[in-house]
Amino acid sequence: MKRLFVLFIAVIAGLATAMAQDLPEIKFTTTVHDFGTFPEEAGKVTCTFEFVNTGKVDVILQNVRASCGCTTPNWTKTPVKPGEKGVVEATYNASGRPGAFNKTVTVTSNAGEHKLTIKGNVTPKTPKVEDQYPFDLNGLRLKNQQIYLHNVEYPTSRSESIEIVNNSKKPMTLSIKGAPSYLTLKYPSSLKVDEKGTIEVTFDSRAAKIWGVVNPEFTIVVNDKPVDDKKITVFANVVENFASMSAEQKANAPVLNIGNTVINFGSMRTKAKQTIKIPAGNDGKGDLLIRRASSDNPAITVSDFPKVTKQGKKGEIKLEINTENVKKGPFSGQVTLITNDPNKSVIPIIIEGEIK
């Protein structure tokens, strides 16, 4: 019995050895590739990892995956016979990826799993003038064509600048036209070739006498040629700083009492007109000022509103809806009131209905 057991163990060991001898084996020439330092302009760079099937059966690469989308692998798709060679390629896309990188490529085959590494360092490309200054006005290039001043607290001023450069082959002269009087502009009257400068825009909220969103425009004239189709737009929102009010000032402030801020007029026919009256009273102690009433829908016009309402008094905001150029279907628009009520300084009124 003991002899039979020993014989059985020997047979099993022999089978395991035979099976081990029949397993596929991969041997890579190298598992790390260093691209070194190269410029971003090079774009995609590729290296090749070569391997040999050192086993006794065919090697089949089942899957090759990269650790990120910046690396694209390619590999031998057909079985690699014993003693023959196969390859795994790794392509790294350096565009938009300056700096050092270290990526892995995982090779899965019937010989197991192997990891390959690619690394290197990408030097950033030198930005072109066109990239830094994307807006072109007759050879004058600008970093921006819009100036965002955000909130401008009344009665203060706020400034912002646009960087410019002469990208033409000749000196140029500059001037401005069409700027409203409440904008002050400082800029160089001339620029040499490749010379840089700035256009500084200062918005004076006191001089503007406009509350809420204001979008003035102006035109840059290059060598006495205005570029009217590429105006510079300024975005500002004139607001009041109620946070600085004392408790006593707030107690004596006006209080806007307005009816429903969502008004449904029902239905209207096309090419028709309708007037809507919205009551607006003052339940506070100070004079109520409606500084601005504007509509975002050209079919809605604010025809009249009380600019000053005394304590305890009431007034009416009159709106006119004109459906001359309005298509049939659901209709909506917004009228925005700007007041000196510290708790209701900006009031949106929704106007909606159906055009039949």
C-alpha cells in the first residue's frame, strides 16, 4: 500500500512538471522606457516594448490597457509562437500636458500579467501672440473683447484693463469712438511693432445715472480705421451698498409693498395690445424710489411707474404687452424693478400667458 502511494505521488509530480514545461512565458527586453525631456510641440511620441516567447506554447496577448487616456497602446494581435517575438507599443500624447509624467501599461496574456512603464518630461510650448491675444483688430491684438466690472456700488467708480499688443509689421495709432461720457478710457495713442500696452476703462456710477445692469460699448480705431464689427463691451451692475446702513437708517427706510410678482394675463391674440397695472405702495418711513424698471422681452414695455412714492402712498406700474411680432404659444417675460428698499432692492415680476 505504501509503495502504491509513493508511485501515485511520483506520477502527480511528473504531470505537474510536464504541465509547467508547457506553460507560455514572456520575457520583455525592457519594462521601462524613458522618453527623456522633449517639447510639447512634439505632440504624440511612441515607444516599442519587445518581448520573446520563451515558453513551449503560443503566447496570446488578450488585453493591453493604459493607466490614463493620454496613453494609447497597440500590440501584436496574432499568437506568438515559442521563440518568436512580439511587441507592445505605447503612444503618449503630450499636447496640452507639460511637465513630468509616469504612466503604466498593463499587459494581460495567457502567460499572466505584466506591467510596463513610460515616463518623461514635457517642456511647455512657447505661447504664440495669437494664443495670448486671441482677438484681432486690424493688427492690434487684445486679450479680451469684454470687460467685466461686476457690481459697481453707487456712487463709486470701478476700473478694469484690457492688455493689447501691436502684432502688425508697422507702427500704429489708436483712438476710441462711441464711448459714453460715464466711461473714462486711458490708452496709448500709438504702439511700435510688438509693443504692448493696456486700455484702462473706468466706469463712473454717479455719472452713469443708471441702476442695475449696464452694457456700454465702444469702438477701437486703428490707424484711423474703426473696427465697428468688433466692439468692446463693458459689463457692469450698478448697486447700492445697503450693508453699510445703520439700524436706525434701516428702521427709517422705505418699504415696497407690491402685489403679485407673478402675473398671468390669460390669453391674447397676435397683433394685439393690453395694458397691465401693478399697484406699488410705500409702507415704510422714507421716500420710496423706483430707480429703474426694465423688461427682458421686447413685447413688454414699461410705459410708466412712480419714481418717488411718499410714506403711506400708493402708485401704479403700467406695462404694455404688444403681440405684433409674437408667435402663437406660451408667452413669458420678466420686468425688473430696482428700488431703494434695502430688503427689496431688486424685484423680478414675471409676466406670462398664452398667445392664440
